[in-house]
Amino acid sequence: MFDVCIVGGGAAGLMLARSLPRSYKIAVLTKAAPSVSNTALAQGGIAASLHSADSADVHASDTIKATAGHADTGRVEMLTREGASAIRQLMEDGLPYDKTDSGEPLLGMEGAHSVRRILHSGGDQTGKVLMDFLMKETEKRIQTFNYHQVLELLVDDNKCTGLMASDSSGQRKIIHARHTVLATGGIGALYSHTSNSPVAEGDGLSLAYRAGAVLEDLEFIQFHPTVLNIDGTSAGLVSEAVRGEGALLVNNRGHSIMDGFHPLKELAPRDIVSRAIEWHWQREGPVYLDARHIPDFHVKFPAIHQNCRLHGLNPSADLLPVRPGAHFHMGGVKTDDKGATTIKRLYAIGEIASTGVHGANRLASNSLLEAIVFAKRLAGLIAQLPAEAGESDVPAIQQLPSGRSLPAVTLPYPGPKRLKMTQDVGILRNKQQLQDFIRENPLPPDLEVKNASNEAVAHHHRQTACTLMAMASLYREESRGAHFRTDFPAPSADWQGKTIAISKNGIFTEHREILSKETV
Ligand code: SIN
């Protein structure tokens, strides 16, 4: 059997593969081509205290302030402390990064950071550069299964032993593994407005839920303020780093829309900027990003420049129409501080995990950092666990009889479904919308995967993920961070320090240790 089977080939999955012992037999499954992931699209960079004027404590304090009083503060402190040394190590190991003329890391600014601490590679192509680096480092150590859809996790007596997957021809197989890791990324592709890659469909949420794991914080969905909006359609992210360089948010008369919303204006926490933009769109009309005054835009932001030009816009001469889009899921599969879920031998890392470090609102550029730090921690945990008797006799792959190979086609989640998510489980929610959504899209009943088509299984997973997010959003009767209820528009002391956990056993609240006083 494989030592480790990793579902997902983004930063978290590949960093784990890189950090595991060299002798390990590792499988990595991706739903599409290996280069297709949210990591590859990450423009912002990696936040880490690399400068003498900064420290892990200041980074932790900025993170905690942004998380709206909902972060696990002990884990945030661990993230920023271990993160700084993990990033320094990657830089020493050859990760390319942008430098000043004197050879120091060129650190950028983003919303709610109190100092410049964002490390970039290739300007706005940090994610792609990181992916290329990790793919090169791991290619000889892993067995890849690209274009593979995971249909279900195999769990017996609360212990995961692998998974069932299908390739793109519909041929199904069982992959047996000592350890199974969900690194499936986020949920943005379930929304019509998103910055995410089409593969980010929340599969990991549903796979884990069906297997019996506990999920938490599902109501906390971050909407990125500035997704390019061309004729009502999302057309790629315009990084917050552009606002960090001074770009302004204006209405169609050229007036700032952030005046009066927050003292930090364009660099206020993301949830606040997103709500300001969305309110403006709904009441007054389009919002634009004015980056015309930024010198050398095409040099600082080559990928954004190229994408704008593709859509007939020149950031140095034109206003860029922007609207918020689903960007990052703070919640996910509940894990401990090393990535272990509530099911033995099943783990979650990266965006699919709920580690508590992002609270109700993730600080910009903390996601790649989280992926790297928790992948390393998980590698350390797995390497310590000895193989159990009889494991080496189990075959790594078992092809299923071809009679079970049902049609493979999986079409994208239908547009009307995604629009409904944007409207009802979006930036502004209320009880009526959420109840209607759940009534029209109830949690699907258990599915006999072996007798269902791949298309039916994919649909089942997407619908499960959407409905679970709506259920958690309905349950939390307050507004906090990225979760904004128009019928409960303020944070409530009753909800402070409470997380919403969901499993097959139901929906319940749990206590989270919030030690810091620096909460919103
Ligand atoms: C951005 O570049 O604005 C996105 C970075 C992030 O979400 O951390």
C-alpha cells in the first residue's frame, strides 16, 4: 500500500510530499492537469516576518485583529513563528523570490498588515513560482494520478484506509494508503463570482462529511474585494497588492467609495472592503479600481496586466471594473495543530482544513503560509507513526472490475446553482434567503457510490458542500468577520469564542480558546 495518499496537488499537498521521508511511497491525485489549482493563481504572496523591523509577534497580532475575535490564538502564534523559519528555509533551498537592489527580500504591503511583510515571486506570480518549485522538487518522489476524481474515502471503524477514485475514462480503482490526506483546496468554484480555479469545488468537505469527520467554521467564507468583472462575469483576480501600491476604489463619478467606511480605507480588512463594494454595486452601480497612477504597473504586476489586456483594458489608462468574488474558505475539515482530523489516519491541510488560524476572516497572504507550515507539521507527525502489522501485504492499487466503470463525464456545476450560492450564501445573507436555499437544496441522502455515475457523485459532493455551508450560515445568528447577516448585523457576545461544528451526528457549538484581547 502507499505510505501516504494525498488528494490535491497545490502548495499544501506538494509541500507535504516534499517534507515526508524520502523512502516513502507517495501518491498524489489531482482532478485536472497538475498545474491547475488555486495555488497556481495566488497573486498576493506569502506573509512572513522576514525583516528586522517586524516580528512573529507583530504578525500574529495583525492576524488576530483581522480574524474578528475568532482565531485560535495559540495556533496563530505557532503559525507566524514557525512560518518565518519555514519560509527562510525555502528561500535558502532555492525558492525564487523578488529582491531589492541590495539583494534583500522585496516585501510588499497588503490590507490589515501593519508593516510590509509580503514576499513575492515574479511580481504577482508567487503561487505559480512556488508550484513550479515544489513540482520540480517532488516529481521523482511521487506517483501522480492526474485527472482523477475521488469518489469516496474508505473508512472502517473510524479509520481511513484509502479511497476510491476514477480516471477520466471512467476506470475506477481503490488506492490503499496508511495515511490519507485531503489537500483539495477551497470552494470558490461553487459560486458564480469567484477568484478561484474551476477545480475548487469543495469536494474535500463532502468526502470528509460522508466519511464521518467533523467540519467547522463553514459559515466563514472570504470574498475578495477586487475580482475583475467583465459584463457581469468574474474574469480573474486583481491582487490586494495593487491597493497596497496605492490603487483607489471609485464610483463611476470617480469619487472614493471607502471614505467613511473604515479609517484604513482601501487597506481595511477584506470583509469590510468587500461589503463596501457590494453595497455600492447593489445601490449605486459599478465600482472601479483606479490604478492609473501606479508607476510601472506592467512590471510590478505582469500577470494582472496581461489579463486586463486580454479583456481590452489597460490598467495604466483605464479604470478596472471590480466586484467581490468567493475567494477563500476559513472553515473546513476540523483538524488539530498537526492536520489530524477526527477520523484516524485521515488528515486535512491547506484551504480544506479548519485549523483555527484564520478565524472569521483570513489576513491577506496567510494562506500559502498556512499550507506550508501545516504540511511540515503533518509530515513530522506521519513520519513518527510506525507501520501497523499486515499493512505491507496490502496492494497499493486495486483496479475495480470494468463492469463498475460507469460514465466518467463530470460537467461543471450548473451556472444557476452557482448564481444561487452567490445570491443566498454570499457576502450579505439573511435567515429567509438561507432557509429558502436549504429548502430548495436539502442535504442529499447517502449515495451508493459504487452504483452511481461519476457525474452523480460529483453533483452529490457539490450539493453537500453548498448545503453544509448554508446550514452553518443560518445557525450563526450574528455577524462576524466574513459572515455578515443583514438580520443580525453586529457581533454578539453570546457567539464570542463559539465555533459551529457539523458532522453526520448533527450541528452543534463548541468552545474555542481565544486568549488575546486584541479582538474586534
Ligand atoms: C491577493 O493577492 O489579493 C490575494 C492574496 C490572498 O488572498 O492572500
